[in-house]
Amino acid sequence: MALTPQIGVSPGHSAAAVSEAAAPKRFRLESVDVLRGVIMILMALDHTRDFFGQTSISPTNLSQTTIPLFFTRWVTHFCAPVFFLLIGTGAYLSLRKKSKSELSRFLFTRGLWLIFLETVLFRCLGLQFNFDYHLTLLDVLWALGWAMIVLSALVHLPTPVVTGFGVVMIAGHNLLDRIQSSNPVWSILHRLNFIVATPRHSVFVAYTLIPWVGVTAVGYGLGQIYAWASERRRTFLLRTGLETTAAFVVLRGINIYGDPVRWSAQKSAAFTALSFLNTNKYPPSLLFLLMTLGPALIFLWAVDGGTPRFLRPALVLGKVPMFYYLLHFPLIHLLAVAVCYARYEQVHWMFESPTIDKFPITPPPGWGFSLPIIYLIWASVVVALYPLCRWFAALKQRRSDAWLSYL
């Protein structure tokens, strides 16, 4: 998303001034970066809860959860859909400085890099702190990698075709819910399941490729609007965001199509509202995506004219999302190790492979902290990472080394 402007130099400038002015400067689309930064901050909340919360309680199980716990999880539902969407948008915007062939090669190689990160480096040095490969989760980086690889082929098609492909995939994929095949390929595409299950090694697909690939394709189409006049673009973002959110409310109210789990009356009006909002993320249903992407478009409209002062820190994080992502998991895990040692004087649980229902760590006896403690740790993680992210964002602004585009 970096743009290189044309720089004019008057005849009276010195050679040094000419050289300084001619140096490439990199500018970014702030509205996209600030939205990405906000979701990166929210993402850290979810992962802090994963490591420090009570693994025996599901935040979205209405028979177990509380309203604060439910919304602590629910608000983080926006993270993955927005990130996949903006991956596509960023790809389209990079066409301002890349040819389609160059963009295709970059998306393909970066996709392979993300898959490698997920299955090798990140799994061992971020999530589990071990190399036994007893349990491997194919998670968000895996799906992002494949979304980029698919997009590397789609970019050669007309943009309306790419956008239409994404819309059809998002809108129609719940028709596939009835297919209950345990075939590994189908598990990778649409149905959560183990694709390897032996006593020594297990591989579980948490992020199926349908319809995450479709979200990225729609994001690619969204990138077109940033060539429009400001008023037209803002009108489109607001109207489409409101229509998408309204479509969620109407379809969820009808309660027939768009999510495998129907909402129902609960023990109170508040919990009935939770049931209405409790849409399916694994794999993401049509209603889950409408519920999250609609407000995201409204947010893009709200910040299209400029970043509010209180969101400036999020803007910094949004410029270096992968750098932030790769740092925040090991930091949270290291904090869990330190707390575990302080409490138990042992830490072996933090290095053991967990089970799929107690992920990402094997919790020690009595492990789990209250929401105020989790929120405090979350805030500490974000504050601790901010200076590093600010430094790295400045580095990317100054330099154009190829390796920097992979972080």
C-alpha cells in the first residue's frame, strides 16, 4: 500500500537538497492501516484470554458463559474477517507500484512463507514452545497463505470477476454445510477436522479455506474504490456497510439460511440477544461475515477523512501487522510461563503439547484468571509492543529492502 509520489525540485535548490528531495518517500493509506491496527489490538485480547483464561469455559457457550465473557470473545470476531479483507485491499492498492505479474509473484511467495511460518517457526516458537509436533493447528496464517496463493492467480482476471467470485463464495458456501465428508481435502476446504490423527502426531484444520479465500477476493475488489473521488468513496462505504449490517439483521431474524446454528429464546432477553449474535466462525458463516464486515466498512467510512488523535497508536500497529502478530504470541506465552513459575514454581505445562479442546497450552491445575486480570495483561502486552512496532514502521518507511515486505 505504499505510494511513491512525484517530487518536483526548483532550479535554485542545491545538489544536496535535490538528492534529499529525490529520495523515495513512502506513504500509506491511513484509513486501511488504522482499521488494521484496531483489529490487531483486539486480537491480542483474544489470545491473552486463550493463555490466561479458564480453558474449561467456552465464552460462546450460553449455558456456561457470562455477558462480559461473551463480549470479550465476540468483539474479537471482527479480527480475522477484517484482516482477510484488507489483505485483498492491500494487494489491489499495490498495483499502483507493481505490475500484475509482479503482484502475482509476490502474493504466491508470501503465501508460501506464511504457510511455512504457521507449520514450522510460529508453531514451535510462538504457540507451543516445543518441537514434538504432537498437535499442529492449521490456523489463520495457514489460511492467509492459501488466500494469497489463490489471489496470485485471480489477479490476472478482470477485477469484477474476482469480486464476483468472492461474493458467490461468501454467500453460497453454507449450502455446502450438509456435506459431512471426512476426506482430508474437504476438511481443508470446508469442514473442521483432523487431517492427520495418529498416536504420535495430529494435524487439525481450524481455518478452512472456504470462504476465507472469498473474503480476500472481495477485499481485492474493494481496493478499486480508493481511486474514486472522496465523496463517492465515502458514500459507497457508508451505504454498503449499512446494507451489509442490515442484511445480517434480516437474515438472522428469518433464521433459515446463513448459519448452521439457529438463534433461539434463552433464559433472559439479554441471553436471547447473545444467541442472536452467536454466529459460527469455524468455518465462518455468511451471517458471521455480514455481522463483522458491515461494521468494518462503516469504520472505514468514519476514518476516511483522517485518523482521530486517539487512534494514532493503532495506526502505527496497522503499518506492521505481521511484525506485531509474530511478536505478540511469544510475548503472551512468555508472560504465562513467568506467571506459572511464580504461582507453581514449575513451568512444564507451558511447554507441553495441548489437546484440541485445551489450546494453546496445557493448563496447570486451577489455572485461569478473572477478566480484569486478563484485560490488564492484554493492555500491558500492547503497550510493551508499541515502541518496537513504531521502530519497525519507521524502518519500513525509510527502506525498501525486499525482505521487509514479508514482515
